[in-house]
Amino acid sequence: MKRFIFILVAFVGFSAISQQSDFNTIDFKKADSISELYNHTALKNLPVLAHNLTFQLDSDVEKFRAIYKWVCLNIEGDYGFYLKTTRKRKKFKNDSLAFTNWNKTLQKKVFKQLVDNQKTICSGYAYLIKELAALSGIECEIVNGYSRSPSSQIGELGVANHSWNAVKLNNKWYLVDATLASGFFNVDENKFIKSYNDGYFLASPEQFSKSHFPLDSKWLLLDDKPRADEFVNGPMVYGSSFKYGVVPVYPNTLKIEVVKDETIPFQLKILKEINLNDVQLSVSNGITKEALQNDDFTFVDGILKLNYSFRTRGHYDFHVLIDDEVVVSYAVRVLKVCKVGKL
């Protein structure tokens, strides 16, 4: 496998604005400690759980934080249940009546599994977040739509496959995803791995739009709303993108074509503080390996620009990494001469 690693050397960190910064005067330590205090509490009595998680907290954002963190830390994803529902969604993709009837039955099963075993799928996470918030006097909605990954919503929309939440705090709507924040599936071991990712808490709508596309476009929470085709053809982002607060700006498509020796100014918006020492580029064509140094980058007004030129024709996977975790990916075709329709 051909793999070039480019280390961007710098000795300072930097930061920009994200949605969480609306509450940068709030210390969430108390809310987090309360959520941990009630770890392993059963779901037999939601009003009592909601009260215990929130009665010692003053602001709605702290109360919601305690609820959200508790759900993320105590509920596990059910991979077997997820596979079954995915097959059903595909089966009823073109039969809305059958889908509606099946979905009503599904929700009963989701709730039972959630209460009995504290395991669920995305709709269960979203339901529990909404119910606990409502019991605490916080307006919260379930958002249904599409979640993009390397195996879904690539090039065209498939079936709606995900649910998350919108919450109203201080008369403003914010987005959260407890499902993806709680952990991930190890498919080889058929096991759910708990691994909390704080990046999905009050993440910026712009960042959400790179991997989440709601059925109702109002929940994009953006004035300039991306189209469905822009969503399915955009660069690939991951949980690590939310973890480190990285949003791809340019190029704005996953698949790009360039001419040999042409410089591409890859641009990323940085929403959190990171250290430039931790940023790397990886380019692979699946044949050989090579490591090179690259210091051709700038950081201005929250935009990190990484200039790179492909010297050889062919097909490449281009990744940006932070602390060895891939945050953004592109598929690049390098041409010998200019071709209509390139980048």
C-alpha cells in the first residue's frame, strides 16, 4: 500500500467558535458528576430518574447535560436489533403504509428492550433523551433522517437510517446525537464498545450537516441548507471529526479529479483547540509506502489550508488525521491532462 505521511510541525494550539461556546461560562462538572452518581439506575420510573438527574442543577443546559450524559454512559447499542431493523427498512422502502404499520410495532419492541436491558437502537436513544428532557421541562424533539458513513448514503440517499435530537435552550435550538456519542460496534466480536464522544453534544449545525440529513430540512438549523445531492457526495467525516471539531470546507465533494502536479488547497474549519503537531496527511494508492515532510500549510481565521500536489497519475485515498485518527477523507483521481468536469 502506498502511504505518504506528512507531519505538520508547529508548537501552538488554536481554537474557534462552536455551539458549545454559547455556554462557555457554564461548568458542566457538576452535571457530569450527577449523571455518574446515578449510573446503572433502572428505567422503570423515568420521572424519578429525571428528577434525580436535574433537581440540584439551576440552568436548563446543565439539566440537559446531565440527562444526555447519563443516557450516553448507561445505554448500549444493540447491533443485532439494528441489523434486523435495517433489513426491514429496506424491505418497506417503497411501501409507506407497510412501513408505518411495521414502525408502530417496532417502537413497542424498542421501548421494551430499552427498559428491560438498557440496550437499544438510535430511535430508542432519541426517545429516552426526549422523554427525560420533557419531564424536566425542557423542549426537545426527535429528528429522523439519514446518517452518512463509509457504507451508507454514498452517492445517493438510501433508506432513512438514523434518529437524533434537537433541544431548545435559551430560546435557541441545538443538535445532539446520543447514539453516536455513546460508543461503537466491534463487528468482529459482535460487541458494543462504550466510548463517549463529547463532540456530538451541541455540535455546530454546519458540522452536523456533513453526516446527518433530516427528513424535515428545518432541523438542519441552517439558513443556507445543503441539498440531498450535496450531502451524499460530500467529503467523508467520522466520529473523530466531531471529537476534534473539524469541518471540511474545500473541496466540497468526496470524489475529485485533478491534473498531475496541480496544487490542491485542502481547507478545514477548526472548531476546537488542537495542536498542529497532531495533524497529518495520508495518501494511498494501495501499492507502495513512502514518508515525506510537508510544511505547506496556513491557518487564518479558523481555516486550516493544507496544500498538496499529486505527482503521479492514478487513484488515491486522501485522509487528514489528528492524533492518528482519520477526520476527513477524499477519493482523488489524478489525470495527465485537463478533463472537463475535474475539481
